[in-house]
Amino acid sequence: MGLVAYLIIFIVSLGALLYASDRFVASAENIGLAFGVPPFIIGVTIVAFGTSLPELATSIASVYSGSSEIVIGNVMGSNITNILLILGVTSFIGNGIKLDFDVMDIDMPFLFCSAFLLFFVLRDFNFGGMETSIFLLALVVFLVNSLKVEKEDETLRRKARNLDYIVLVGAAVLVYFGATYTVYSLEEIATILSIPPHIIALTVIALGTSLPELVVSLAAIRRGKHAMAVGNVLGSNIFNTYAVMGIASLFGDITVPESAVGFDMMIMMVATLLFGVMCIGGHVSKWEGGMLIVFYLYFISESVGSVL
């Protein structure tokens, strides 16, 4: 097959992965409510897991296929895209965003911790058993803290339909095949174009898997729920770093590309710190959002330019 065929497979597979992930989360939420699981626990666990399911699925598939360097590109690319593009576009279109206590005093500290932890553990180009344990422990701490912070409004209980169980299983199968063929087509495209797979993961896959966050954040801004728009993205970054890195490494060794500890890491750290500085006043303005978008375009141009 040629480049066009693999591009079609990539687009269809990624689309199927995103759709299946959304259906998986929706059906899991319905089943959880049917068993009496409080909505706030579902929000912290199932929904948080669901936002990172595309990244997690493609990362596990890449480890199995022997292209584990995709994991690093996937995680760092998604984190960079979420901050620079998603929050940038959200701030720009929404004429600025206001931040509340939860975002400033809870989400931001965890975001900084996840970014700096990733920076320190990758400096030796190794992500082994000890690093896996640290990240999984950090994930547990984050989830436990989230459970303490979230307020339970009421315990809803609804009857799970047989369709929910069918959709759950069907979506899980589609997630598997979507992730597998996304990685497969990515590897073939990378070979044809002589581009390292982690570069495509850093840019194209990261953008594709971040589209749901963009849709959710823009919808939240239109409803005036600024905290939800920001919390959705920051929570996704934290979960991406801890869960995707930690869980994917359980399935095999993760290769750390040299650029991941160089340019890519620098961009992720600068983006995180820059957004943190912008948040000091409890408000991110429209022009600051525009600055984040310009920074993202610079990141894309440099990443693509490095292999051309």
C-alpha cells in the first residue's frame, strides 16, 4: 500500500478510537450509576480515565508493536497541545478565562509536580521499574486527593440497560483495533516519509487525541463555566503523565528518544511554567491566549522542520 492508503487508515483508525473511547466512557458511567456509584467518584475516575483513553490505548499498542518511543511523544505532545493550543484557543475565543480556587490551589500544583517529575525521571533516558512505581503511586495520590476535594451533590441511581453492556464491550473492542491500526499506520507513514514515529506522535496523534478536550473546553466556555474548561485540560495533562506513562510501561520497556529530553521537554516545561505565570492573577487574557497559540505554531514548525 502507498502513502495515501496509510493516511486513510490512520484517519479512520484515529476517528474510530476517539468515538469508541467516548462511547466506552458513556456506557461505563451509566453502569456505574446503576450500581450506585456516586457521580463525583465517576467523574474523578471513569471520566478522568476516559479523557486519556486514546493516549493510553495508542501507547500500549505502540509498546506491543516495538515502537515504544511513541509513548513519550504521545504524552509530551498531548500535554503541550493541551496547554498551548487548547487553553490558548479557549482563552482567545472566550475573551479570557477566569480561574477559581480549585484550579489555582489544587490543579496547578499537581500539574507542576507531574511536569517536573517527568523531567527528572527522563534525564537519564530511562523509564524502568522504579519510575513506573513512582508514577503509579503519584496517580493514586492524585485520584485520592481528587476524591477528597470533589463534593457529592447526590447519589443518582439509574437502571443499566442491556445496551449499555453491549456498547461497553463493543467500544472496548473498537478501542483495541482503533489503537492498533493507528499505531500500525503511523509506523508505515513514518517509514515512507523517513520521519521518526515519535515526531508524528508528538504532533499529529497528540493533536488528534486532544480534539475532545478542545470540544469540551469550548462548550464549557460558551456556558460560562471557565473552571470546567481549564480543569478539564489540566486534569487530562496530569492523568496523561501519570497514567499513560505508568500503565504503558507495565507492558514493556519504554524507549526515550533523545529529543524528548531536549527540545520537546524544554517546550513542555516552558509551556507549563508560562501558563502558571499567566494564572497568577486568577485570569488568562485573550492576548495571552493568542501568545499560547503562537507558541504552539512555533513548536509544530520546529518539530516538523527538524526532520525535513
